[in-house]
Amino acid sequence: MRRPQAEATVRVCRALLKDESGQNLVEYGLVVGLIGLATIASTTSMATQLKAAFSSMGSALAHYV
């Protein structure tokens, strides 16, 4: 024989397992996280290329000055 408190806990757990209302929020969070990672990766790559371009321009200008 189960105690009333244990039965209530089981009911709450079953209800939580069936509830999918927070699922969309988690999916949106994952998408935002992936977009953030892609942004960081592309910014890092672009920063390296910009640094090389400015170094090249700087040394070319120093050669003429």
C-alpha cells in the first residue's frame, strides 16, 4: 500500500514527463548557442585575415615612407 505522499509524487513526476511546454525554449536556446559559436568562429577567422591585410599594408607604406 502506497502512502498518499508517494502517490502524489508519482502523479507529479508523470505529469512533468508528459509536459512538453518547455521543449521549444530549449530548442531555441540550442539554436542561439549554435549561432553564437558560428559567429565567434567566423569573427576569429576574419580578425586573423584583417590583421594580415593591415600588416601587409603597413609594411608596404613603411617601404615608401
